[in-house]
Amino acid sequence: MDFLTKLNPQQRKAVTAPDGAVLVVAGPGSGKTRVLTQRIAYLIASEGIRPWQILAVTFTNKAAKEMDQRVKVMLNEQATEGMMLGTFHSICARILRREADHLPFESNFVIFDSDDQERIVKSIIKELNLNDKLYRAPSIHAAISRAKNELIGPDDYLINTYRDEVVKRVYIEYQKRLIASNAVDFDDLLVYTAQLLEGNPAVRDKYAQKFRHVLVDEFQDTNLAQYALIKQLSSHYKNIFCVGDPDQSVYGWRGADYRNIQRFEQDFPDSQVVLLEQSYRSHQNILDTATSVIDRSSNRHKKRLFSDRGAGEKIFLHEAYNDYDEAAFVVDTIAQLVQSKQFEPGECAVMYRTNAMSRLIEEAFLQARLPYRLVGAQRFYGRREVKDVISFLRLVHNPSDEAALGRIINVPPRGIGEKTLTTLHLIARQNETTPGAVLLDLGRGSESPFYKSFTGRAALPLADFGGMFANWRALASIATIPELFDRILKDINYKEHVVEDESEESKDRWENVQELKRLAMEYSTRTMDEFLENIALVADQDTITDANAPTLLTLHAAKGLEFGAVFIVGLDDGIMPHSRSFDDPAQMEEERRLFYVGITRAKDKLYLLRALQRGGRGMSETTDASRFLEDIPANLLVGKTRTGRPTSSFSSSQSFYRTPGPSESRWTVPPPPRSVPVANLVSSKFNSGDRVNHPSWGEGMVLESKIQDNDEIVVIEFKSVGLKRLAASLANLTVI
């Protein structure tokens, strides 16, 4: 039992807790995985529990494998033989195969993946003669999945609206199809097991008596079905050991229910609660910042997070002029940190609330020719909805673009299948023209000589689309890019196509489209050639790598990770917290927990960033600081704001954002400038509208100039690199 000597007092208290219900509330970086695995080792090595009497469940195969390996290192291979350790779904699948005699399917049932599930729902919608544009398969299936997570069967599905009635009809038929196919979906694995244990006391007792100890990882992420499962499986001995942190419950949109911790305390009133408050990850200032934010949450276990790593540096608060300046500051600062050898590139991370926010960060890295690694999503220009809209614009600009035509001719679905598309290409070749030209002519309907080359079923949707296509071509000659952008999306009802349901993923997809629209707004007075060329050059960059590079990811994807230096961008009201949470107290609480998760990913340095203006050059909207920033005591912050927020002195005027020369390292930055006497900084030399020249970036126009920190701070729009915020005393600018 030497491993116990390496535990702190609270960890040891949890690991060696007596029989009964134990809730371990583990703060970030407090060693919860160590506690969970050592609890298993302790039960086997010290308490005489046999491995096959232990059930340990977690959420990912990776976590289960790691736990298994750790236990084997502490004991040995034979000592753990027979232990049931795995994910909720894998354990339920094992139980269901063993108990298939009690179920409406055979033991050799198959598990349908998400594509299989959606395909079945789509066919049911078609057979019920429902409008598949109004009732989309992904949306209907999402509603069914939510019901299953809450243990609501098809017969018990409540009807409040006509849509609910449709969902119920599809749900009933969907379950029939699954049973007829001897299949289950992922949700069924949980639901059938929970129902089996609750409705069949003999089966429940068999498993509840088999498992003397039930251990659960990431308890705060369990849904109602999963909670019902572990409650039934621990019903005999009531030795249930749950590890989690309700402050890190951020997956409500996936069905996770943080209230399960409250249910646990109600169902096990004699449970022992152990707080793990010592963090081995973060410095104290980071923990104090996190605590100041999360302490405003209601109905939670208060924790006093502490660290033996010392206070560390204060938190950098940076208020950028706009979102481009925000992205530039991130890249500049990471380059600084790497050049000064404070961190390796891979130790730095940039976090944001929604995937759409990655665009400007990605472009800043690309423009600086610095590699990055994107986690949890495709590159911005690789996302389906972004590629769709770009393809529409490409086709309108160049009707001969067969790749664009092939991508969007049936987006949203308009009844133009592969066979029709093949015929379109064949007719174009026979007439020595392009498919785009044929489609444009088909816009004239039956007057087109090509119309009779297609069956009536194919000709009508082709003619309808060709008519829209012709209208867009005519509009393109007189409209701006944003106007054409809006017209196309309106004509095809693209928002309805993208926002399939109320899920976070659907809303994120539409935000990606809106982010592309913001880019289009910057080209209001420029040509489509320039717009498409800019996108193509950015999209084709090959600087993304899995090597030693900064990580870009959403706050949701950051859970469970840690980095030396963390940059959280977009700390404006409406982004973090998201505007969708404004009228929903429960969602607002989850937004607060999400910010807490982001803060506690940082080990050594934390940067909190926001922008005074957001939305694109020339079309920006003024923002308000995130309400969560007001919860952080000023004495924990350093930085410079423009809103009078008291922080200690910090100047962010020096810019390190530039393209390295051919002989320089990709992470090279200029040496720090020499100090400038205060006496030289007495008045403004530049005015809004001045045309200036910079030694490296060439010609630009002054947008703003003001005296700040005994220097003249100048905001300039450069033709070569975009917006820059510079200290005049250091920038070597000349008026043209």
C-alpha cells in the first residue's frame, strides 16, 4: 500500500473511505483519476474485494483504458482479472447480450450508428408522407434521443404541439423498425438496461449482488438514464463511489444533468462528501480567479481551491480595439512567449465559445505563417455550411465551375439526384457546352431546348434551380457581395436547412454562416474575384499541423485538458455568456461553469481577451464586456482596458505580429525596443485619415489616434496586413 503515502490527506480520505455512498467533489487538477484508480487498488489489495465484484464506469474508452492500466501498474495483471471496467454503453451492451431472453431482441443484436439511425428516421418521414423540409430527420431523431435520455418511451411521449405529435408517430415507428432489424441505437443501450433492472427484480438483484462496489467517473456528466442505471446496480450493497465536479458540468445540451449530484444526496442521505481542493495544475492566482467566477453560482458545493505552486503571475486582461486586433494580440503574444523560451508552442492554447470564432484566429496564424492545431472541429473554411455558401458564390461568379455545381445543385435537397446530374453532364458534352450553361438555359422552363432531354420529374427542379441561378447571375452585376450573399441564402431557405433543430450544433452551423457573411461585408466595395481569391488562399494554407503548435479549441472541447498558457477570447456579453442564455437562468449557470472550465485549464499564464468592436472592418458593432469579468477582483488582474476598469499598469502597444523573413525561425519575434524618454511624448502627430508608411508593412490609413501611457497610440489599416495598433514612438511611421 505504498501508493497511499503519495496522497494528500483529502485524497487519502476518499481512497480509504468506509463502505457506503461516497461523493468525491474534485476540483480541477486535484487528481480525481488518481483517487478513482487508487480506490480500486485499495479495495482489492486492502479490503479483500475480488476484481469481479467491482464495477467502474466512465465516459470514454480512452479514460477506461487509462484507468485499467493505472490499476495494473499498482497491482498486477492477475489482480485485476475479471473486473468490469468500461464506458456506460459498453457495459450496458454486455448486460443486454447476457439478458436478451428478457428483451424484445436477440442476443446477437446490432448497434446502429448515427447514419443508420438517421436513415431510418428519414425513411419513416417519407412513408408517413410528412414534409421532409419541415420535419428534418436529424431534428426529429434529436427529439427522440432527448426523450430516451430522460427515460421517456414512445407511448409516454407528451404532446403539446403538432410537432410533438409528429415526433411521437415517428418515435413509435422508429422503435418498431429497430426491433424488426434486431438492432438498438446508442440511447437504447442505456434505456433497455435501466428498464430491465427496474422492471425485473431478479435480474437487478443478480447484478446488484455481484457488484459489491460501483465506481463512477465524471459523475456530473451523467444523464437521467445513466443515473438510474448506477442507482439500480448499487441497490444491494449501496457501496457507490462517485467522482465529479458539478462546477464542470457543461454538457447540458447533450443531456447531462448536473442535478444528479443533488439526486445522489437525496437518494443516499448518509453519503460521505469528500472535497478535493488542492490543485496540482494551476497557480493560486488562476485558482482565485476561477473561484471568484464560480462562487456566484447557486446550489453548489463550495470549494476553496488552493495550490502549493505559489501565487504565480496575475491574469492578463486585454481589451482589443476590435476582433482583428484581438486575434493579432494572441498570435503576437504566443510568438513572444515561445521566442523568450517561456513555453513551447504546444503548451499554448486559444479557447473560444463557438467554432465560428476560430476564423480570425486561424487567419492570424496563417498570415503570420505560424502553425497551429485545431481541435474538435474542421478548419473554418472546411466546414460543410461554409463550403456550401462559398460554392454558391463561386458558381454564380463562374457558371463553368463544375466542382461548385456538383456540390450545391441539390443543397438544400430539391430532388436532383446523381442520375439527373449525370444526365446534365452528358447533355452538356453532347452540345459542347458546360453543365452550368445548360442549367441557366433550363431556367427558361419548357422554352429551353434542353428541357425535353429530362424526365418531367427531373426537369421541374432543374428549371426551378436554373431560374434562381439566372436571377443571381443578373443580380451579381449590380449588387454588392453581401447583397448577393443574402439573396442566395433567402432564395434557398438555407437557414432552415442548416438550423435543423434547437441543438447547439445547429446553432453553431448558422453562426459559421454569419461569420462568413461578416467577411463578405468587408468586400462591399471590392470584387468577387478578390473575395474568392482571399478565401482560396487562406483555405489552401498547409500550416495546420499535429506537431508542436498552439492549440485552437472551443471551451467545451477544452474540458479535461491543460496548457501552460491559455488565451480565452471573445469575453463580450452575447458571446461569453452566449446571448442564448440571457433569458434562461439554467443556461446562464452553465455558461458560468463553461468559463470556469476554461480558466482552470491554465497552469501558469492566463490571458482574458475581449474586443470593443466586433463583426468586421467597416461594419463593426460596439460590444459590452462579459458580465463574468466583473466578478474577478481587480487585484488579480493586470492589463489595459478602455473602460476605466482598474488594473495595474500594462501596455500592449508593442506589436510583434509580423511575417518572418526567409532566414528566421517561424517563432522569431523582434527584440524588445529601447525605452523612449517621456519628454518626447507630449502631443499627437497623427490624425484620423492620414496616409502613413511603415518600414515593414507599407502604406496604411490612420483610423484613430490618442495619447495613452505617455505615448501616442495609433490604429492603422494597412493594405498588406490589415489593422494594427501601434505606439507611434516605436513604429517609425512617416506621413505620406
